[in-house]
Amino acid sequence: MLLEVEHLSIRFGGLLAVDDLSFAAEAGQITAIIGPNGAGKTTVFNCLTGFYRPSVGRLALERDGVTHYLERMDGYRIARDAGLARTFQNIRLFAGMTVLENLVVAQHAPLMRASAFSLAGLLGLPGYRRAETHAIEKSCAWLDRIGLLARADDAAGNLPYGAQRRLEIARAMCTDPALLCLDEPAAGLNARETGELMALLRAIRDETGIGILLIEHDMRLVMGVSDRVVVLNYGQKIADGPPDAVRHDAAVIKAYLGEEDAA
Amino acid sequence: MGTRVAAALKDAALAGFVALVLAFPLVGFATNDEGGPSLAIHTRFTWVLLGGAGVFAARLVLTVLRALLPHLVKVGRSNSPARLAGPRRHGARLFGALLVAFAIALPFLPFSSRYLVDLGTTVLIYIMLGWGLNVVVGLAGLLDLGYVAFYAVGAYSFALIARWYGLGFWEALPLSGLLSASFGVLLGFPVLRLRGDYLAIVTLGFGEIVRIVLLNWTDVTGGPNGIAGVPRPTFFGLVLLPRAPNGGATFSQFFGLSFSPDQRIDFLYFVILALALVTNAFSLRLRRLPIGRAWEALREDEIACRALGIDPTRVKLSAFAIGAMLGGFAGAFFATRQGFISPESFTFQESATILAIVVLGGMGSQMGVVLAAILLVTFPEFGRAFAEFRMLLFGAAMVAIMVWRPRGLLAQRAPSVRLRAAAVAVEAT
């Protein structure tokens, strides 16, 4: 199992934002977390990525046979060592830097090692130059894939919204993650762009075999790409299973549409 | 049309009125010492009227020009986020090379003078300080109002090392840089969680703490009396003095020249020029390395940095340390140039000037720092002809620059890595 979340709870003062949540995500699968607004989806993400400390619970991520317990790790180490990459609900690109630079920054850890904490880099040693060329090639491969190669030298902040969303996913992928967490990747996209996004997510899953964890409100996307859907309501899990089963689950329908009048 | 003329007249009248009100106390009265027990006050109301009329006319002309030539006057043109350098990069490189050539030739030019070379030395010190602060403020986006502290640490480190251990400038220079860098880390630790305004306040306090410690720790720093007799730099062991202190050769004896104090001035100029060029190469290089990109990424978005596995602590501390080290080098040079240092040289005024150089030049721009340093250091000098209006003009010039170029003189950011340049180079071969 790639990611195992067990008995996760987080309390903000009197509010129990996530209440005893357990679920799992497997490598090579897309797992979606859905639920009405305020159900605690983004809070779960923020626990996974180290922005919040869970009050209770265990978050185990397995990478290359080593299990990392995310609840004990600093945010940057979760990304660097445990291999969990994320995107944000409101895009967080390095807006003033170029598209290419955004992807090269994401490869900071291997480049930093290659530059021997800047010493080899300052001297311009061949080992570092090779690493840099490799990083640029990898970035270009991703840019080609998301159709932004022609805009590699433009400022990321000047890209159209849909392109920024794709670039953020490519940037996360450049960190070589074991698990990719996407927070509402289709928000603000039109139907055509959502379709392209679905194709991209499927391709990432099938080619790299990494796990994808997805928060999304767009049901067409969720039902279209997910292998498994976890439904939250008021911080509690109310359903967990394949998309078709979840779609017909009585508790889920109740949470989304409200209870039918008894009369 | 008529309404536009009326509006323009009204606008100009308002500007003229504001100028009158401001000029009344500032220009309208002058005090003169006529030998008596008190100062005599003169009034110069004609000047006030002339000034008001001048502002009225200038404002009117400006409005008309703006209406007639909209494509010539575009306010805030460089306001868009991150305009990237385009084909003008070659021009910039050529300009840089010309500037360096001019700097090297300066002491030998026919119109050169001792005063000019000395002024050039001061400009270069500020350029170096500007480049150092540029790492912290321009690249890493950490607003530092106490940068002068590192300048002071560098200067005092060198002075004390020279006094206690008898080391010369060249041996003590790296040590001063290292000591400054460790002070940078020392400042960095407590402010790791702070950003923006809060960081600015703490760094401001740090700068004052360092100055006040220097002022009061009389046993070590000499307090307000400072430290005198800081050794001068040598040219590969040759001193630039009329007579060598302990029987060695002097520069002029060795080369068979007659001694002239100008040699020392010129030598100091070349030392700081070399230091500045090394600093420039060093920081340009760092900017293209992962650490430099991480600094800029940190400036853009710290949360995104963390999500990409970049440790913000290390990135910030390295920016503080590198910036402080460069400031320390400048400080050590300052000490050896003056031969005497005291806490008076390291007031908040200095921090403000260095920050103004970075902001005015355009955050993160190396060339911008050069232009702004030249402007900020030489303008008050050339402005001496305007006597008491010098600082007024200086302030007006700064306001004007910030109005016309709100992101600094050179707001364009050159990418640390570009794809098209590489592709073009391949096509050319």
C-alpha cells in the first residue's frame, strides 16, 4: 500500500475538522476525495503535506520499501524524502520566474547535490553541468507534454489560467514524486481543458505508475478518471469505493442533495 | 476640447498652489549669520512666486505633452509583473563592458583628479554593498533594514584582527567576510519565521544593536573614539607610503617611481574595483545555480518552495550569510581605506542609502545597482552648487524616478536559464 491514513483527526479549537478518518491510496491508481464544501478535504491534504499537524493519527507513505511517517516530518522533507508532491487550490507558481525556471526549481534537491552545495557549481565542474543539462531536458520533456514548450522563456504569471494549472502539475511531477496530490486541478477550467486534464492524469498514472490523490468538485472528472472515491462530510468518511458504487450510495446522495422530505 | 483645457488649467493651478504652499516656508525665508548675537531673517517671496509659476507652467506643459504624445509618455510602463529581458540583452552586455573599461581607465583619463578617483572609490563601495544587499532583498525578497550591521562587523573585524594579530588587509579580508557571514546567520535564526514589515523591523533593530554595542563596548571597540591606525593594504607586500615602516621596500622605491600620495588613492581605487568585479561575477554565478534559483523562488512563494522539497531555513540563512559576507568585504575595505573607523560611520542612514540603491536600481538587477549607486553618491556631490537646496533636489529626483519607473531603473529580470538562447546557439552552429 502506497499511502495509509489511519485514524486521522485534527481539531481547531472546538471544531473537529477531520474526525477519525482512515483510507488508503494505492500506487498506479487515482484516488479521489470528494465532499461538500467544508467537509475537510483540503485539511486532509494539509495534514498529509505537513502544513498542519494532525491531533491524532498515523500517515504512512511507502517509498522504495521505506515507510515514512508523515505526521512527524517537516513539510519540505515530506516533499523531498517521502516523495509527496502537491498542487494548490489557488495556483502557487513562481509567477515572476519563467516557465522553464519553475520546473528547474522543482529539481532543487538533485541539482543541489550535484552542485555540492554550490561549490562544484561555482567552479563549473562537468558533473554539475551534466546535472543541469539533464534537469533542463527533463523540464522540456514535461513542457512538451503539457503543450507549453514554446512558452518556456515566458514568465509563468503571464500564462493563461488553464496553462498555469497544467504547469503546476508538471512542476510537481518534476520532483519525481511517489504520490501526487492535486487540490481541485479542474477549478476554473473549461470543458475542453478539463478533458485534456483527464487525459494527462490518466497518462501520468499509466506511464509512471505513481499514485494520484485528487480533491475535486467536478463530478465528470472524478467519475471519469478515479479508480476509487472517498467521500467526506463534516470531517467523517461516509463512503469509500469504486466510483459507480459511490455514485449510488444513499449516504452520499443525502450529503449532497439533502434528505427527502418525510411527508 | 474646451473642458479638457479647463481641466488642464485647473490641474496646473492646483500643482502651482501646492508648490506655493510648500515653497513659502522652505524657500521664502532664509537665515543669515551677520555677526550679531542672533540670525537675521531675509524673505525671498519673489523666489516663491517664481517657483509657483514655474511649477504651474511645467505641469501645464506636461499635461499637454501627455495628451499630444501618448505613446511617448507612458507612466508606469514597467509595472507589469516580471518583464523579461528580450533582444536588449546584448546591448546590456556591451554597456557593462564599456562601463568596466571606463572604470579601469578612470584614473588615467586626462580630466581625472584625486577627487574624482576618491569619489569613484566611494561609488564602488556602495556598488559592492548594493550587490550584497541585492542578494538578500532583491533575490531572496527578505527586506533588511539593518544591512549596515554587516558592513560594521566587517570593518571592525578587520581593524581588530589587524590590531591583535598583526595581520594585513589581504590576510584579514577573508576572515572579516567569514565573521560577517556568521553574523548574518546569527541574525537569520531569530527571523526565520518573519517576512515583510515584521522582518524589516527586526533587522532595523539588529542594525541599531550592533551600532550601540560598538559605541559602548569601549574596551574592545574604543567606543565613540573608534579605532585609529588601521593598516593600509599592500601591493604584494609593498607599502604605499613615503617610507617603509620596518625597513622593507615601498611601492615607489621598488618600481623606481617618485612617491606621490595619489598612488595610494589610485591603488585603493583598483583594489575596490577588483573586489567589486569579483563580487559581481560571484553573485551572477550564484544566481544561475540551484541556490540562486531557490532564493528567487523563496521570494515568489515560500509555501510553494516547501511543497517542492526546498528547505526554507537553509535558503534564507544562505541568503543572509552570502549577503552579509559581501557587506563584510566592503566593510573591511572601508576600514583600510579610511584608516580610522568609528560607530558614526554605521548609522541607519547608511542602511537606508544602500536599500535605496537596491530599490532605485530595480530589485535583483546588478546593473541597476551600479546606475543607482552612481546616481545616489554623485548626485549630492554635483548638487553642491545648489547649496542648501541640494537635499531638496535629491529628494525630488528620487520621487521622480519612483514615479516614472516604479519598479526601479532597470526592472527587467533576466531568466537564470533560458531555452531559446540555447536553441539559437545550436541553430547558429
